[in-house]
Amino acid sequence: MNDSSTQSDLTLASAVDQAAAVAAGDISARELLDATLARYERFNPTLNAVITTQLDVAKARAAEADEATAKGESWGPLHGVPMTIKEAWDWIGSPSTSGHESRVDWRPEQNSIPIDRLLNAGAVIYGKTNLPVSMSDWQTFNPVYGTTTNPWNPNDVEGGLTPGGSSGGAASALASGMTPLELGSDIGASIRNPAHYCGVFGHKPTFGLVPMEGHGNPGSVTALDIGVGGPMARYADDLTLGLDTVAGPGHLDSTGWQLNLPAPRKTRPNQLKAAVMLESPVIATDSELVNQLAATADKLGELGVQIDYDARPEVDIARSHETYIMLLRSATGTEFTADAFEQQLSHADRYDQGERDYRAVAAKAVTARHWEWAKWHAQREADRLAWNDFFDTYDVLLCPTAASAAYPHDLEGERADRTITVNGKQEPTTDQLFWAGWSCGVYLPGTVAPAGFTASGLPVGMQIVAGHLRDRESIAFAAMMERELGGYVVPPGYETA
């Protein structure tokens, strides 16, 4: 194993190593769960990352896992590994509120498909992690569970830093050692952004790779355009383990479809060709973040990676961002109530009159006619072909995940009105959706890997974009970065339980 075999240190090990320790008899599943819960009991009161648990269920399952181990049996690659999941995934016996008070009493009658797959692989799920209302923010707070904070909070920042969103509780729990593996979801960097803010790994799969039944609105059978589920972890190998566990056809597709993701074509640094895009003509990106990512790219170049700072796919960057916002808000707008839909019409009128503030753009997307949506979709399909041509030449594109490192909590008002500090100026938080949609809007896989720290001491993640269904290539690049440059760093104060 890469880590010490003591129970305390093992809670900070990878899920791969934890499963190996259980299989080898170095630790029992119940002991591993108890050690993980010790971290939960110590750190969660401050972080508020894990917001609902089924501890009796988890302890009984761990005991059953130990009985199976004693018989020489294994349930799968996650046998005996304790973990948490994002609150939006259906797990029998637990709420799926997405932060809405009206849903606190609802309980699912069946697990979502990815949750069943995790359980069938042997995982011991003990709790769920926090998210923002409707999974629609890069901060994590809601009236049901309260506010989640970032383990990397510097002492001089009053109120602490956001862990990101919407899988903010997941990233906070991972960074603090309360879980080795998480299942998040992403439609606007909701896996990638928290991974970047908290210094962990996250993978947004190619669209359609992971079934979304049992995610989001209770009882909904409609998967949202662009939205995906995917793994988050402290180590790159666990992204592969997590993806292999949850990916595959859904109920209807399983009759005739099979998934066979191609292996990485190249893995050694001197074989790889990477385009690097660290700034955008659409939004401002903070110089501390850009400087650290540039330093990381330079180190990759020293390792032999062919770095190209000028290469871009043949797409109109500003147009692609507009297309993404229109398709994103068209998708999320389908969940609006009739009253909420009606409230968007006046803002949509402003868009038609030439105004382009975020509310106007989002409202136009929500209320668009299908004819208008089809035009944006056609633009996306053209852009997807251009990206596909681009990845015939380049293995990956490296870019930021957000416009800055983690920023202080700002829970007042509405998201559309909030700002963050970028290069000493106040910029709209919604601008950051550029880096979310640059790859997400065209359905591409994106892996975030830890890439050092800003001059202010905050973690930085590099977003690694790969071609359609080339998920293993972006994860392999993240693994290469981890191996050659280093990866997850334990936040100060979280070294032991």
C-alpha cells in the first residue's frame, strides 16, 4: 500500500488501498468504518459536509462484509470501503431534498442505478453530503441543512471559504478524510469546481455515460441535457475505480447496449501533446490562478509533454459560451413550476430588446420556443465536430475550472447579483460558467487534478479535457500529473483523526 496501514492513516488512503487492506485482513470493514466515523464525528461539526446518515445500516453492512471476508468471499472492488454520496442521489431510507424544505419527508422506494452499482461493488455507504438549493450554485448552503465550508479555510478569512458547488459537501468530505470516494453530479462544473476549490480529484464523464435515473427531483424520470454523474476522490486511481463502477447503460438501454471505453492511447509524458488555454476572451481569470496553472504546464513541458499555448478548436469561443448558457438554462428551466416560468417572461422580453445581463439570457433560455432551442443545439453539434477534429491532433486541452481559487462565503441575495474578486475587481460569479461550459456544453469528459497552490496558499485544480468517450485519457493524464508532480495534500489540521 502507498499509505501507512494504521487505522488513522488508512482513512486518508485511497479507496483502492482501503479495499486491499480489508481483503488482506489488515483491517476489518467494521474497523475501517469506525475509523472513518471518528473523522466524521471530529470534523463534520465544523465543516457540515455530511448532512444525513444511516449509521445503523452502514454498521450492519460492514459486519456482513466481514462475515463474507471470513468465508473468502468478496462483493467486488469496493468490498468494505466506507463512503458517502451527494444528497441528490436516491438511497433507500434517506432524504433526497436538493435543499428544498418541501421535500424533507420524501423517501425513495428504490436506489438510483449508480447507488445500486456502488453497493453491488461492495461499498459501505454511511451518509450523504450537502449541496445548494436545486444544485444551482458554486456555494453549498440551503435552508434544510445549512452551510458547508472548505477544509482549506485560512484563519484570516471571516466566515470561511466556499467548498464549491454543487457537489461542495462531497469535496469537503473528501479533503478532510471523511470519505475516500464520492459520487457527485455536474451540469455546470458541479464536480469539477468543488474538486478545484478543495484540492481533490473529480471527473465529469462524457454525457450519457452514467445513468441519471434517481437523481434530482423526487420521482423524476427525465434526465437533464448536459447533466452527468461522476466520481470524486483524493487519488486518480479511484476515479477509474469509481467510473468503472457506476458507468454503463441505464434500464432501457441495457437490453442491447454495452459500454467499452477505449484505453488511453498514450500515457508517458513524452508521448503526450497538450493544448493549454489559461485565459478567456469572454471572462476575467485571476492572475494567481493563471500563474500557478502556467507553472504546472511548464513543469509538464519539462517532463516531455508537448505544450502548445496557441492551439484551439475551430469554434467561436464567445458563441460557444452563449450556446452553452442557452442550452444549460433551457435544461434546468424544465424543472420550473408554472409560476416560476411566468416570472421569467419579462426578463426574456428584455433579452429580445437587446439586453444581455445574466437574468435576461437565462430567462430567454427558459422560455425559448423549440425552434430557437434547435438552433442552439445545431450550433452545439457543429462545435462537437470541431472539437472531435481538434482531438485528432491533441491528446488533451488543459484549462482552468473557475475564474479564481476558493472565495469567502457570500450567502446574501441571489446568485445572479453576487460577485467575486478577480484581479482586484468585482466580477459576476455567473461569469465563471465559461470554464464550466467550455467542455461541458459539448458533452466532453473533463478531469480535475490538484495542481499546486496559489501564492495565497489555496489549492488549484487543472481541468483536463479529452475527446468524446476518451474519459480514460483525461483520467490517465491526471494520474500522470499525480505521479510526476504530486496530487492531493492533506489540509492543515486534518492529518489525523
